[in-house]
Amino acid sequence: MTCPTLIVVSGPPGSGKTTLAHEIARSLGCPALCRDEIKEGMVHSTPGFEASAGDPLTRRTLTVFFDVLATLLRAGVTVVAEAAFQDKLWRPNLEPLGEIAAIRVVRCTVGTGVAHERIVRRARENAHRAAHADRDLLRAIADGERPIESWVPISLDVPTLIVDTTDGYKPCIEDITSFAGQSPTDRRERTGMTRRPTR
């Protein structure tokens, strides 16, 4: 049996990861597992919860996210995984999954102004965002404590496609899903594809 594929959609806050993850999953016919959506689901069983940086649900979400990924992959399920984690969280949790799945990384990039506008808009328009500390994030960005440019990408040596989401997708969605859906044995180089060095 061919091993499943784990398509990791990564990038800084406001880079369009969740929307792209669901697009890829719909195209491939597989589930999308989004870290923020897991936390939003937890809020329903946590009366009086108030989001803050490093709150208890954030810590629980990390464990649940990777446990569910491992369960799906061991069952042979190809899956799209999306989160704003930086390398220090992604890499040590992805390395063991590389033994049971072919990993591909789609890294979203976006202009700082666009990212900021998206974060503001989603906090205003999406009631479920109350599960997240978006106001704290915006304050940290404005104060220079957490600039978008400081986000550290995944450093695993796996096929990686860089996607600019500032205005649509570059490369186009067809090329992104083609990259994501390649057979694990297909290692052809593609436009915009890099291999990340291990540390």
C-alpha cells in the first residue's frame, strides 16, 4: 500500500492558510484539519472561556491537532493540515509523521498590510474568532513585538511550494493542487518549489 500524503499548509497569521487548505482538500477529496477550527470546537464545551496568548485551550489544541493527524495518517488517510505554527512547533511534530506519510509543504506568503487587514476583518466579521486572541495579536504586530516578517518557516527537507496569496494565488490553484496531489514517488521539480534544509 502506498503511504498517504500529508499536505501541510503553513504561513504567518493572515496569509490565507485556512481558505487555501480547504480549497486543496476539496480538490483532492480528503479532509482538512485546521488548528483554529479545533480550538473553536473546544470553546463549546468550555463555558466562560476567554482567549489570551497561551491560554489552556491553545495548549490542548496542539496535542489534539497532532494526535488526530497521526490517527488519520496511520489509517492511510491523505490529509491537509493547516496552522500558523512556526518551525519550532511544526518540525519536531512533523518529523515522526514523516515515517508514515509523504509530507509536502505549501507555504503561504503575503504582504504585511494585507495580512493585517485580513486579521482585523476576520476578528470583526467571524464570531468564532472569539476563540482566539486576535486583539492581542494585532497589538503585538502594531507594537513590533510580532512582525509578520519574523515568522519562521518549516525547515524540513521535503518538497515545498511557496504561494503568494496577496491577490489570489501565485502559482494558480490548479498548480497548487497538482503539487499537493503528486504521487509520493514523484519528485519532479516544479515552478516555485524548493527543498527546505534540515537544521
